[in-house]
Amino acid sequence: MPSIRAPVAKKTTTLTVAVKCRPLTEKERGRDIVRVNNSKEVIVLDPDLSKDYLDRIQNRTKEKKYCFDHAFGPESTNKNVYKSISSVISGVVHGLNATVFAYGSTGSGKTYTMVGTRSDPGLMVLSLNTVFDMIKSDKSSDDFEVTCSYLEVYNEVIYDLLEKSSGHLELREDPEQGIVVAGLRSIKVYSADRILELLNLGNSRRKTESTEMNSTSSRSHAVLEIAVKRRQKNQNQVMRGKLALVDLAGSERAAETNNGGQKLRDGANINRSLLALANCINALGKQHKKGLAYVPYRNSKLTRILKDGLSGNSQTVMVATVSPADNQYHHTVNTLKYADRAKEIKTHIQKNIGTIDTHMSDYQRMIENLQSEVSQLKKQLAEKESQLSIIPFERGVERELSWLDGLSHQISENVQERINLQKALFELEETNLRNRTELQHLDDAIAKQAAEKDIVEALSSRRQVILDNIRDNDEAGVNYQREIEENEKHRCKLQDMLNEAINNNGNKTYLHILNQYKLLGMGNTELQFEMAMRDQIIYNQREAQRNLWNLLMGLGVEEKQVFDLAAKQGITIEDWSMASYPGLPYRKQAPSFIPANIPFMGHSYSQSSCTFQSYNQDTASKGQQWAPTPTLCREEHHSSYYFMGHEPPAFASLRKSHGGGRPAPWIDTGGNHRRVSYPQTVNNSSPGMVSSHMGPSFYQTPQREMLVNTPSPYGSPRAGVINRATTPAGQPFYGSPRAIAAVRNGSGNSPRLATAVSAPNGARNQQRVYGTSPLSGTKGVKNASYGQNSHTKLYRGGGNKVHNKGNKTQRQHH
Ligand SMILES: Nc1ncnc2c1ncn2[C@@H]1O[C@H](COP(=O)(O)OP(=O)(O)OP(=O)(O)O)[C@@H](O)[C@H]1O
């Protein structure tokens, strides 16, 4: 609140120091050693009675003598004290500031002096009475306004004693008003009684403790402030007087009070502020004698509050209270020493007068300030409101996010489950394909060996096993299919939920982006799966070709002949050293090669460059069938996904290329081959890979004509190329159990990849070892539907039956 500018005229005055010695209490059995002479002189006798007259005259005693503005003995009442300072109090009604504080050791009578009793009211009460009496008796037409505040400083924290449960208040330095306590309640009062009421209320809230020295020792410094505003209508001016009445906490030496814990800490803080006060008094006293000196007001809250009273615009009275008891000698002398120094302290008093115009302009300024404060508060309120509205929104978004996270987790699981089901179905299809091939060969063999009863029996029993396996596997396949359908339904449901959330939620863009992000993640998983499948197919193909070359070499075909043969077929043999077939001499091992013309693959693979070359139908007619199209190929997939433990096939022969620039099929199993059209058959027979249930994100295979061998009416073309070969010993050779995998490419076309994989000698007990799945990077696929990692091996004991437990493929952990 803006203050009224004071007139320039200032009056320098010194602190009024009054000493009051209380009577000995009933408890105090000691000797009275304080003497007051002439209402001004205070003598403190040496408590040691043994010292005689000679000691005294030779100045060997501890007797001290001081002179003050006023001195009061034990018989004096508070009223007596008040009379001597009443002029200072009355100045408040005339626009002057006044400060009265009691200073003394604990139990010396400070509170008694300031607050007093009913029979002997203290300076606070008497001052208030004076103020109201003066206002009452004022004959002028002036308007008065009296406000009152009451605070305490406890442990260096300021509390409002007029508030029931006051918070911590802070001091602020106002350029015009000086030190102000922010947030301190100021109550308008119209009578002394009301102030006394408030005073009693405040005192009841003050922190007091029973100490060794005083049963009701004040642990805090209390400041009662009475502000009197006087509006002089006839002189067009307003005066503001302020009276601060301070009851300091008891100062004591810790060792004497026998205090501990909190009391000791209180004492330390009290002493700290009293020491700060003493230092200020010292410095202010020296200022007078030696000129300027630094006054450490800022060392405590108390000295900051008392700053005006100690050196500013204030008529100040220090009432030093002492105990007459001989055991209090040191405290008494100490108090008197400071009181003596305080006498030197100078203050500069001036009336706080402003014109009514000034007053009006003050009000104007106040209004402006208040208006700006109001607008600032409104702004703050708006900010808070917006924050409040944001919080639920953020919470909503959080909830939304966790919901979406849950949903995305479900979607991921759903995708993973579908991949696993597809894989399992794929395996099942492949296995049954082999079973059917074997069945066909068994039928052939039975027909051929009709005369050999034993052989026919053995073959028939084997046939029965294979038939059982086929039935079981078909049954399992139906179950997988059902599970895939369920999975797809669940996927649709989840997607619907996401779409609904996007449509219903206000923050559509955010959710949409999130949705896109999640979908991309899922797409990525699917692509990984596709890539793994493609890599596997390429691996299988390379393996089959390597076996083929090994066969050729095993049949005694010379290296040169192999090269010539390869050249004729348009095959480039790249690196013999890559051969890895055990049992053959190094140079005889299968080379690594580029199978440049493999028509049904649509791709060739270069190991060194790790790129695929796509078969380009458009350019094929121009003799540039193999346009190098860099396609991602991750080397690790080749060795990590599937490892085929093939036996070397005993026999195979190469087939010449067909004309028309179209590469020839590369395996001849006896010239019994014909054209088969896909994908209809593939789609029908291999739902695992080309399923209408899988939606567009899964594999679609455009129709493409392929040359395959058709082993027998039993052979299902469902999974691609079926090779029939016969070993020199007449054993059947089953090739290419998994012949086709359609892989979606980036443009949405699905060039069909087909591979011929040599099977073991007889389908019986073929084992496929599953390596680390690339789907999960290192440790195998997490099988959502089985709840385990499929770092597994499929059992195919007793023929190519995939053992199922319930509807699940049984897997064995490594
Ligand atoms: N003038 C007096 N006449 C009669 N008794 C007095 C007088 N002054 C003080 N006393 C008594 O002395 C005791 C201590 O007084 P008081 O509580 O005012 O001391 P204090 O300085 O405020 O102590 P503290 O600093 O510990 O709060 C009280 O019992 C009080 O009644």
C-alpha cells in the first residue's frame, strides 16, 4: 500500500531508555542487589558480600552504576513506567511513529511490563487506552481509523497471532513503506477493549515454555502494531502514526536454563536474534561516537522488523527490565550495558503527513495497483483453470495411451499368433505333402512288388501308417485353420476398436498417428516374417542345387564336364570353395554358384553381393531376363532360420532348357513333367500361405505358369513342385516337399518363389532342425498361442506325422 510522503523536516532524537527492576519473587531467596536512585540512576551491587568497604573504595568490587532517562525500582507499577513514555505514545495520534520494546534476560519482567496483569496493566494496554482516549477526546473534526496487527517471531519464522492457524509469513522490503510483513492481518478496531481482546487472543497463541528461570517464559518475540490514520478535513491532509509494542523473548544462557532439545534450539534462535539486536544496538551506538558503522539489521527477522524503530522514523523507547536477585547479577549488568549503549542510538522522527490530494492520489494509485493486481490474479486464475482443464485431459490422454498400449499389445500378440499358426500350418502342409508323395511311391512299389508277399505286407503296413498320419495332419490342419480364422476375427475386432477410438476421441490426429505407428510396427513384423520365409526358400534352393552338383560329381562327372554342362545351361559356377558337403574331397565338394536361369524362382541370388535379381518379364523378351533389382537380403537368415539335415540324394539328372528364352526346369526325374497352373491350386491347397482369411497383408500369389513334375495322382500340387527321383538302387527320391512359397514383394505383386528341396532317402524320419528364428532376431519366435519360444524341433517319428497335442504342434525345446 503506498504510503504518504512525509514532510522533509526531520527531528533527530535519541532512544528513550527506561530501566525497570522488578521485585524479588517468592521463589527467589537471594539478595536484592539493584538500587534505583532519583528515577534515573541504577546501581548494581556486588553480589559478594564478603567484600568490604576497602574493596569498594579501591574499586575492587563488581558494583556497577548506570544512568538512564528513567529508572524504576521494584515498587514501581507499569503505570509509573508508562507515564514517563506516554508522550511518545501520544505522538502516534499525530502522525508519528513510535516503538516501545522491552529488553532483558529471561524472567526479568518483560512480559509483565508489556502486557501486565489485570491489576497492573502493561504498556501495550496502557498505550492502547491512551490512543483511544486521545481519539475520543479529540475536539477536531478529524476522522480516525485504528488498525491493529499482532505477530510473533518464533525460531526465525513469522506467524500472525491474530490468525487461528497462521502460515509462515515473509518480510518484504517496500521502497516507500520500508519493511512490511506480507500477508499479515490488520484488523480495524474501534475501542481499546477490542484490542485487548485481540491481545489476549494473540497472547494465548504465543509460544511459551516453562523454563528453569521462568514458568511462563516467552519463546517468541511478539510485536503488536497499532496504526492510526488521521484525516484532517479542514487542513486537507492525512496523518499516519504507527506504534510498535515489542515483547522480546527471554534471553538466557543455555547452561543456566538447563534446557535441552527443542528448548535449547529455541534458545539458540532467541539468542541469535537478541544477539543480532544487541549487535545493532552496538553498531548504532558506535555510529554516534565514531561516525558511520555497518548495522547488521539483516542478521535476523527481529532486527529487520525493528529497523525503523532503531534508526528510522520512530520515537523509540527501550524498557530494560532487570531482576534484583543477586544470582542474576551478570544478566542484569549485561542488560544495563546494552541499555546504556542504546542511549546513544539516534532516530530521525518526522510526521507522516500527506495532503488529501496526495491522499486521493494515493488512493488512485492504490486503485490502479489493485486493478493491476486483480488483472494479474485473473490471469493467474485463468492459467490455473486451463491447467486444471489440461490435467484431466492429460489424464485422459494417459488413460487413452495405456488403453492403446494394451490394445497394441493385443494386436502384436494377435499378429504373432497368426504368424505362428501360419508357420505350423505351413509345416503341416509340407509334411503331408511328403506323406502323400511317399504314399504314391508306396502304391507304385506295392504294384510293382505284387509277387513278393512279405515286401507287400511291409509296404502296406507302412502305407497304413502314412495314411493315418495324413489323416491326423489334415485334422490338425483343420484345427489350425480354425484357429487362424479365430485369430483373424480377433484381429478385425481389435482393428475396429482402434478405429472406433480414433473416430470417437477428440484428439483424433494424435490417436491416428499412434495408430499408424502401431500398424507400422505390425507391418514390420509381418515383413520380417516374409523375409525370413524368402530367405529360407533361397537357402533351401541353394542347398538343393549344391546337392545336385555333389550328385554329379559323385557320379564321376569331371569338373570340366560340370563347367561345360553348367555353361550350356547358362549356370555360372562362382566359387568351389563354398562347398560344404561332407565326405567329398575339397575340389569335389559342391560349389557355390549362381543359378542364373531358374525360371520358377523369378529370382537369382548372388551370395557375394547379397542381392536378388528379379526376373523381369518385360525385359525377358529382349534377352535381358535378369534385371538386377537390389532386394534386401539378410545373410543371417540363411543360416539361422532353417537348417535342413538332408541326406545326399543318390541320383538326379539335369534337364535341358526349354526354348523361347525361358529358362528350363532344372531337375529331371525321368521326363515325366507337365505344366501346372497356379495359384488356384495353391490357393486351395495351401491356405497356410495363400489364404483368403489372411487379408491383404498376407500372401497373395498371382497366377503364374510353372513347370513341375507330377509324381502321381496322389501327389498333391498344393505346395508346389514335386520331384520324383529314383536312386540307382531303386530307392525313391523325394524332392521338394515345400516347393512354393509366395512372397509378397514391395510393390504388392507376389512373384512366386519355388524351390526344389531334396528330401532324405525316404520321407521317413526326416528331421528338420529349427534354428533361431529371425522373427525375434536371436532367440526364436515367441509363440503367443503356445506361450513358449519355438526354438524347436518338430518330431516326425513313424513317418511324416506332425505330433499334435490338442490342436497344438508339439515342440521340443533345445
Ligand atoms: N513488576 C512486577 N511486579 C510483580 N511481579 C513481577 C513484576 N515483573 C515481573 N514479575 C513476575 O516475574 C516473573 C517473570 O516475569 P515475566 O514473565 O514478565 O518475565 P519475562 O522477562 O517476560 O520472561 P521471559 O523472557 O522468559 O518471557 C513473573 O512471575 C512475573 O509475574
